[in-house]
Amino acid sequence: MSQHPPQSIPASMIVEALRVEGVRTVVTVPDTHQRTVLELLATDAGIRLITCATEDEATAVAAGLWIGGDEPALLIQHAGLYASVNTLRGVAIDGQIPMFYLIGLLSREPDRVPRDSQRSMVRYCEPLLDVFSVPYALLEGPEDVAQIGELFRRSRAKRGPAAALIGMPTA
């Protein structure tokens, strides 16, 4: 854990980081942890927001958008990552479709690193990404927002998944 406690990241910083990378669509299964990002995107004229019922559906929609020439990103919660592991593997990894995920770590305790969480949903997120060799970074505050662009570009360059884990609820 960094020497500073984790902080909320303003939604405007996350949306601007996506805009800089050319993201035109965010596909989501709503995440209360990133509620402020979703609220901002809902009124943003430059980035379309598509809400899906399941993470498998969101992954398939994002894949179709990318195949059609769009630049999508996915915004989900860690529970949704678990629910869509087979689609992550089949579409993003085996299908070599670039997938950039913003994953909210709902109920993450600010006084401990996620791998030491008492909550299994938080504790197993990074190890699950490791199992599938998905590059990721834990965003602990506004100073980490630049990693969104790095991970987004990495997903495109390697034609596969990459993820930014949002440590604290967005502001």
C-alpha cells in the first residue's frame, strides 16, 4: 500500500482520461462504486453510455462495437468480473478482442490492500486477473489516473483485456 491512504477519484478525471484515449462508448452493468462516473457519462454528449443486464452481455456488446470500429470501454463491479470469467476468456483472451475494464472494488477497506481484505470479492479480484494474465493497476487516487490511458492502450496493443481497479468509490 502506498504511503498515502487511498482516495476517491473525481468522476471528471476518469471520464477525461477515457476521452483522451478516444473512447466513444462505455458499456456498463451499473456499479454503485463508480456511480458518479455513470452519472457524468449519462449526460456526456461525447461518450455514449450503454447499460446491459449482465457482464456477459456487456462484453459481447463491447466486442461487437470494437469489431464495428468503435472504441469501447467496460465499467463493471468486481462481482461482475467473477460472473463473466468465461466471456473474459473466450472473447477477450481467446478471441483477441481488446477489452478495457474499469472495475469497482465495492466494499474495499481503505486501511488494507485488496489482497488482505476480509471481503472475498475484494480479496480475490487481483489473483483472478493474475490467473488469466490480465494486466491491471489499482487506482488509489487522482495521481493514478494516468494508468487508465496506459492500460487502455495496452489492451489495444496486445488485443486482449486490461483492467483498472477503482480502489475507493469515485467522487
